[in-house]
Amino acid sequence: MKNLKIFALSMMTLAPASLCAGQADNSLVWGYDTQLESMNPYATNKGKAQLVMRNVLEHLLYRTADGQAKPALATSWTWVDATTIDFTLREGVTFHNGEAFDADDVVYTVAQIKNPDAKISAQGDYKFIESVEKTGQYSIRMKLSKPTPSAIDRLSQTLFILPNETYEAMDAAEFGRAPVGTGPYKVTGFEAGQMVEFERNEAYYDAEWGQPQFDKLTVLTLPDPQTRLAELTSGRVDFVWGLSPDDMMQLTMSPDIETVSGDSTTVTFLSLDPNARTGDNPTQDKNVRLAMIHAIDRAVVGQVMQGAASIALESSCHPKQFGCIQDVAGYEYNVEKAKEYMAASAYPDGFEMKIAAFTENARIAEAVTGYLRKIGIEATVDQRETTAWVKDYFAGEIPVGIVPWPSNGVYDVSSITPFFFEEGQGDYIGDAEINAWFAEAGSIIDEEERLRLYALGFGKMADEVLNIPMVTKVTNYAYRSGLDFTPAADGYPLIYMAGWK
Amino acid sequence: MGAYFVRKLIEAAAVCVAVSIIAFLLVQSTGDLAVAMGGLDASAEDTARLREVYGLDQSFVQQYLSWAGRVLHGDLGQSYFSQEDVLTLILERLPVTATLSVASLLLGLLISIPAGVYCAMKPDGWFDRSCLGLSVLGQAMPSYWVGLLLILLFGVTFRILPISGTQSAASYVMPSLTLAWFVFPVFLRLSRAGMIDVLSSDYIRTARAKGLSERTVLFKHALRNAILPVVSVATVQFGFLLGGSIVVESVFSLNGIGLLAWSAIQRSDYPVVQAVVLIVAIIFVLLNVVSDLLNAALDPRLTSEQ
Amino acid sequence: MTLSSTSSSRGKIPRLLPARLAGRTGFCIGLVLLTGFIFIAVFAPFIAPHDPYTQSLMARLKPPVWAGGTWEYPFGTDGYGRDYLSRLIYGTRISLIVGLGAAALATVIGTTLGVVAGVMGGYANRAVSFIIAIRLALPSLLLALAILQIAGSGVFVVVVVLAVTHWDRFAVVLRTASRQVASQDYVIRARAMGASEMRILRSEIFPNVLNHIVIIFTFEMAQCILAAAALSFLGLGIQAPEPSWGLMMSEGRAFLVINPWLITIAGLAIMLLVLAVNLVGDGLRDLIVPKGRS
């Protein structure tokens, strides 16, 4: 074993310096986990796919590593009233093909998205925008469909500005192969599902965050995590993300690799069915829910599955988000208490339970099964394909499931409550009071009132144990030493801000 | 012969139609395209709108017929996700899978048939035993384990072969080895077993009794009959390989048909799934005809009977 | 009537058995191994030192005893702190059930179709060719995914999935083989003498294609165990926390460097079982199929 370990270690550390081409020729290869089918940002709604496109196309605002919305294509903005924002746009910006950027591009982009016949995956992401009108060549007025406190935050994460003339002349698939934007990098090569190659945009404007550093940037899709790690240690790839704490531990043994953990806005919770949406089931019994929440050591699950920085939650939202009230009834890890609740429930002899999960969330589900088995619940994991899981969850067919929610990096709980805790297809709680509180809190501007309503909602959820909040997600990165990289607080790092030291 | 081919062609068309209908049903039962497009954060209205925009609210029969109608006009449609022509997607990836299939099949056959013949000549000899031992190992290891071991050995320790991708011919070495490692045992066993059977049969004994040289007996009479099952299986195997090995393609990050189909299946992107299924079906049907003809040509007894 | 011809070939086996066994160390080893595996599977609760499901995240990834571990966990613990030896022992049950069950079901489907097509020829042959073609042309994973999606994901469903995706080799090879046998003089003679189709099938065709069935059965049993592992790789099939060897390997991939024993031990277990099956299969083939047709 010792020999084997030394053998394995020597394999991972014997990286000859010549292979670390990244730093030598000022390029970076990112070993990516998600396949990119198209570079058209509106052909997908996957945050991880859109992240790559942010190198090419820009939003009105960008977000700093610590989560501030800062000027990008818009230089300033003012709230006129609760549903109106005026933006002043940056002058002298050109798209990669020379087309000039002005208000027409913004108006065109929004018109494209709002077109009901548009083949766009997630129009819902843009529902908060009612319309945009041009008020000058470099100024626009944006009307919101309802008071949206998180609008500015959202605009630093969504709304890729398209070049109106160029986009009009191309079809969506063509644009998806060779996108044209204002961003710090230009696409020079694209192989669907495999890789995207970029080169520095020499004509990039004088941006607030700085200038792109790499001559060349490559995003290479390597779906298998072990392959990604092997390519990092072999020197073909300079940067990988989405690692488990165990991967991180393996890599700390390699001297030329640095590891860093960053935050995200992703939370996971165990969805239950207290309202019998799927029909009669044991989680309707409050004693069962109390037993479950006492049986699971959420802090340990977070540390082992996510990393030391993971936070055990009391409410199903990210503590960084506005309105995420964590100061609610908390439940300690206490197996004895859990057993007492089980004994007092309608199921003193236990029962069988399937926990539906998709992708890597199945690991959390598996850890949960271990805890539940200790109090007599015969739990198994029911791993599904993502689509199948989503379909069944929305159809009200998953009594117990692990729900991971990235909030798309939005620092406001209104990016999570409408999907699960207000009336809608993801609502397994079915509590009229909670629905009303959250719905109102999401549509007013008054911060104090919002906090009061969220406290009521999350408070009741915790009192009744209507679901089991689990842990926050930690985003783990590893890269070749010498890279100047700051992880993003929202879990979506902007690689174009990085560079070799 | 002409009538035979016409009949075969009609059968082929029937198989393709049947397969496309079943595949269509299966894709619909595994997921929901509108949900896949909308994702977890799509609202009910979003999903409903997508269904309407893409005509997914139509009945199964309507959807199938409109797909089939387009295919008959030579239009395989577009992926719902990349909005790329499906034909383009497939043509981009087919060379990867085809190269891999041919390389691994040739590698497997070139090693296993001579080895099988040699084993059969001296059953239970040291060569026979070590070949069988190796084939047992080959059968017993999950492919991703073999792939990972190869990566650790050649990619990470010695760094003589690229780990992933399809940049050069060298990129295909490890994946082909991995796949060949799995086709080798079945070919070896079949050719060895067939050879032993044939060598002990009456008509080989007769041939030997007639005083024919061992070489003639072995290669002219015995081998032809012994490799009949090998031919059947190799043809099937080739079609199987052309369908793409999802595990091997994913371990070595080869962007072949397997990964394309797998990600399309996961998202219920049915134009892509249907097109891959249809093309694989056509290849299979053609290979079956080839297999039948080869069998007829190789087995004089079958030919004389027909 | 049927007894006369079958008993003549069957009757020889017992008489020859000791003599044939003497020279067959491989078969003996296989038999011992397989018996061992079956013994472990049957008496798993008495052999296993721990419960295979009990987790302890604080005691995860303990090394095996020969690599600095303790006798508390002889093979160490997995990523969830479960005793690896106990999981391995209980895993024998699942592997045997999956391998035997799926291969047996596949044999029934494939052999029936193959022999019917090979012997009857004509329309039956064409119909079977049609079914085989559909089966081969349809991506196995699409079929597997659809079945698992509709029927859930227990061990039994995995057996069905594997059988439904693994019968084709039986059918393809047996169609060819039985067609060859059916065209032999002795079959034609038997038919001319008025033997019933059933009798011809049972006493002429079946014994002569049995070697193919045995070879393919052992091969497919191995394939089914491996295919179950591949399904686990893709996150389908037998579900956690069941102690399935394939699942254990799949989970062990994440610890390739920290604790390479996880993937190695489960991999070796699969290899040993398959080895046993193959050795027994080879031996059986030599015993069943008489050398030379008399």
C-alpha cells in the first residue's frame, strides 16, 4: 500500500516543467465539466454554459469576485421609480467584427428575448424585464414588469447584449458557432461539445476591472472527473473546477498545483411531502420530519461532501442572500431524540424511503440514507437523469428528493422562493400563508417589510419542518501554480480576470 | 439473387421504421424535451410556451409523422439545444467513432484469430493456457477500470500518450486498446472453440486421411469453418462499436457518436437521438446482409444447400 | 422413445466424470471458487463482521489492515465509512443474482429465438431476424434508460434490463449453429425417418448447440456483471446504498490516489467471480460435448 501510494504520488508529481506550457506561452486551458453545444447564450439556460460565453458577450453590468454589480456596457444607472431604471451606456465600444455598440443593440436584444415565438430556453429568467426603450444613442430606460429589488443584481448575471445588425444577418445556429460580442476575448475556434478557443480582444475598451491577460484561452470539455484530474497533473490542462474535497486532498500532494475553495450561492435541501402532494406518505407525520431532521448530522455531511467552508443550513436559502433568515428554530444532531420522535410517530417500526437525486447530489443522498437507517428508516437512493428528475419533481411525483438550487448567483432569496415555496409546480409545501408571505415579499421594495415577511415564512417552515435544509455548496478549484486567480463569491468565476503572475 | 436483395431491402426499411418508432416511444418515456430545455428554473408557463413553440403539445403520432415526413425529404432536423443541423453534428462525430471502431476491431481480430488457431492446435499447451488466462482477465475487468489504468500508466506516469481528445493518431491508441481488450476474448474463444470442433470432425479426419498437407487442412478447410461464428459476432460487434462506446468515449473524452447520443438521450433531444438510431439501424441492416453473404461464401455446405 | 438416444449420451458423463476431472485443474479451481462465492452469498449475515449499510462519516477511507489499518475493518472503509469487507461479502449476493439471473433470462430469450429461426427457417427465420435487427439497432442504453425510468431501479429491474440487452449474441450464434446442425445428414435422416420436430430439437439439435450455449452463457454472465458495473458508472441501475460491486468500483474511482484499494478490491472481486464462471463454463463444455461425434 505504501509503495503503491508513493507510486501514485510520483505519477502525479513528476510533471516536467517543459509541459507547463500555459505560463510559458501566456495561455490557459480550462478543463471544463459541461458540454457546450452552442455559443449562442440564448440557446441554453445552463449557468455553467453561459459562464463560458461571458468571455465573449457582455452584460450591462458585471459582478466583482466579491459580488458587487459594477459598470460594464452601462456606465451608470438610476432608479426612477420601483419599476423603472435609466441606464447610461458606454460610448466607443465596438463588437469584435467592428459593429458599433449603442442603445439599439440593447433594445434589439430585449426584443429578441421577449418575442413569444423565440426559441429561447429560459424566457422566465427575463420575466422581470417588461420592455426597454431608447432614450438617446447611449441611454435607455428599462421598465420592469413588477417591482424587482434584485434587478440590478440580476443584470450583472444575465442579459447578454447581442450585436443587432450582425445577429439579424445570421441564424441562431450560425451565431452559436461564431458568436460576436464586446467581451475581452474573441472566439477563434469552436467544436461543439468539445472545446472553445479564444484569443485576446486587442480592441477591448478600458474596463473597470482591467484588461484581459492571456494571449490564448481554451475551454476544453472533459466530462469525466478523473480524466480532468489526470489532464491537470499531466500538464495539458491548467485549470479545473468542481472538485470534491477528496480530489482537493489528492492534489495538495502535488507541488506545482494550487488548490483553492470558493463560495457559491448554491444550497441543497431535502424536499419532503408534508402536504401529501404525491399521496399519503410518512413525511406527512410531523414526528417523522422531526426525527429525520434530528437524525442527520448536516454539518458533517457538508464538510465531507463539500468542504470545510460549507455551511449547515437552518433555512433553505443561502445566508448571503437578502431575505435569507437563518435565525429560525434550529435542530441539533441528536440520534436519541430522533429515535424518540420515531417511536412517537405513526411509524415506530420504521418504513422504506426512496430519496430521488440527480448528478453528484446523489452522494449527499447516500450520506443521508446512512443517517436515516440508524433510526429505522430503510432509505435508498433513487438516482435519476436530470431531466427525468425535473419532470417528475414538477409533476408532483417525488415525495423525498435532494434539491440543489444555484439561484444563478442572485443575492436575493426571491431567486429561490418562487420556485419551491410559493404557489407553483415546485411547491411541495402547499401552505397558503407561506405562499402569500413570500409572494408579497418578492414584489415590494421596502427592505424592512420584506425581511419581516421572509422571517415569517422561513420561521413557519422551520417550526413545522416542512423540508430539511442541508448545506451550502463549496466550489473547489485547482490550477497550476503561478496563476493569479480569485474565486468568485457566487461560484461563477470570471476567468477573463485571471492572468499568470 | 435480385429478388433476394429486393426482399432484404424491404426488410431493412421495415426494421428502420420499426426501430425509429420504438426509439421515439422510448425517448418520450425517459424524459420531457420541454422540461429539459426549460431546466429546473423554468416556470410552468415557460414550459408550456416551449411546448407550443416547438410543437411538442401535439400527439405522439402527429409528432412522429411530422418527423418521419421531414426525414423522407432528407431533412434530419435540428438539435433542440444547439440548433445545429443534426446531420452536421453526426458527420462531425462519426469519423471519431469510426476510427475507434475499425482500429479496435482490427486490433482484436488480428491478435485473436491467429492466437485462437494456435491455441486449438495444442489445446492445454502453455500458449493456450496463457491466452485463455488473458482472455479471462479481459472479460473480467470493467472497461472504465482498464481505461483508468491505461491513463495512469501511459498518460500520467510515462506521459507517452495523450489522455483525452482526438488531436492526433496517438490519441486513439489508449481508447482502441481499451476496446480491443474487450473484443479480444470473445473472438479468441470462438475461433479456438470452433477450430477445436472442426479439427475433431469427420471431414477434417477424411481430409487428413486423404493425405492433404497440414497447412491445407488447417487453412483451407478448418479455418474457414471455424471462423463462421467469429464472422457473425465480429459483424455484430462492429455495428455495436459504431454505435459508440459511451463509457470509453467519456473516460477518454472522445467526442464520438456515443457521447452525442448519450447527452441527447439525457435531454430527450429527439431529432439527434432519432438520427443516430436511424443511422445505426441502417448500418446494422447492411452489416447483417454482409454477414449472411460472408457466411454463405465461407460455408460450402450452406452454399450448396441454397 | 426419447430416452433411448438422450440417455446414451447422458449416461457417459457420470462414468467418465472422475477420469475427466482428474486432468482439469482449471475446472476444479473454478468449481471451488464458485462454490466459495455461493457459500459466501448464502451465509453473508454470519460471515460479515459489520452491517454493510452502517455509515460513519468520521471513520471514512480507513486503509485495509495490510496497509496500516486495523482488524476492526480488515479491508478498510469506503467513502461513507462503511466496512468494506462486509459490503464485499453482501455484494456477492447481488453479483450472483444479477449475473446468473440476467444470463439465464437472456439464454431463454436468445436460444429460443435463435434455434427457432435456425431450424424452422423461412418465415420464422425472417421474423427472428427482424427482432434481432431491431434489438441490435436500438441503442442498449436508450432501452435500459427507458425501462429503468418506467419500472424503477431495483435489482430485479436491472436483471431484466441486462437480459433484454444481452440475448442477441445467443440468437445470432445459435441461429447460425443450429442451421448448420439442421443441415447435417443425421438430422435430415432422422426427419426422413419420421422423428417429430420436438424430438429432433431435443435430441439432435440441442445437444449439438449446447457447447455454444455454454460458451455464450459464461461470456454473457461476465458481460452482465460488467454491464451492471457500466450502468453504475453512468449512475443507473442498482442504487446506493446497496453493496453492489459495480457501485463500489464506481464510487472507488473518486479515491484512486487516496485509497486505491477501494477500486482494486471490488475490481478483483468481479474478476475472481468471472474467472470462476469461465473456468466452470470451459470445464462443463469439455464434459458435455463428447470429443468427436460418434
